[in-house]
Amino acid sequence: MDYLKIDLITINERKNEMKRQIAVLQKIKPDSSVLEFIMNLDKYKGIYTVYRRFIENYDVIFSRVRLNEKQLSSLKNSLMDEKISGYNFKMVLAKEKEAVEANLNNAESFGGRIAQLEPEYQKLSVYFDHHLEGLIKQFPELKADLDAKAH
């Protein structure tokens, strides 16, 4: 659960903001000498993909955590009530442990990536906000595109 203690609303808002910004930024064809812009846009797209996948997989991971908790509690009760033999308990526990570890790895992967990417997101968000401000001054019609993508 520690890996899922990320503010889902904030991540979702950031994902939506990046989606809008990327859609507008991709309309711009910077000249090939603007290597920093192109590299930063590629990084930003990568961060967007991780944030989007986190949002898409959050419910599945969270549900599996709850299911794992329920299964382990039920298994414990069966052992305490002597409804399962020690041998069968060990077999079922090994399967449950595999399920817990698989979900933990998944949660750790997503949650860890968000924490790892957050500083880069902060830096690139400011970078592209600045670029978009300049582009909107130069091409006012882009503001409507950026706002339209919000809804």
C-alpha cells in the first residue's frame, strides 16, 4: 500500500496537462537545431506514458492488494479453526505469497517510477509552460487548442 500512497488526483491532473501540452507542442515543427527542445519533448512524452499507465493500473493494483489481504486473512482463519492441514496451508500460503510478491513488484514499479520521475516532471513542466507562453503570444490560435484539449 505504501507504493499506492501517491496523490492520484494530482497525478491524473498532471497527466491530463501533459497530454494537452504534448498535443499542442507536436504541432510545432522546430528546426532541427533545437535539439534541447526535441530531447525534452521526448522525455516529457515518456513521463506522460508512465503517469498514464499508473492511472490506468492503479485500480487493478489496489484491488489486488485488498484481495491478497482478504485471502491471507481467510487462510489464517482456516488454519486457526483447523479447517486446513499444515501441509495444505503451506502449499496455499506459497501460492498466496507469489500473488502478493507479483502485485508488490507491480506496485513498486509504478509507484517507484512516479517518485523517480517527479523531479524531471517538475523541471520539464516549467520548461514547456514557458515555451507554450511564447508560442501562444506568437500564435494566439494555439491557446484555443490548448484549452480545447482540457475538456
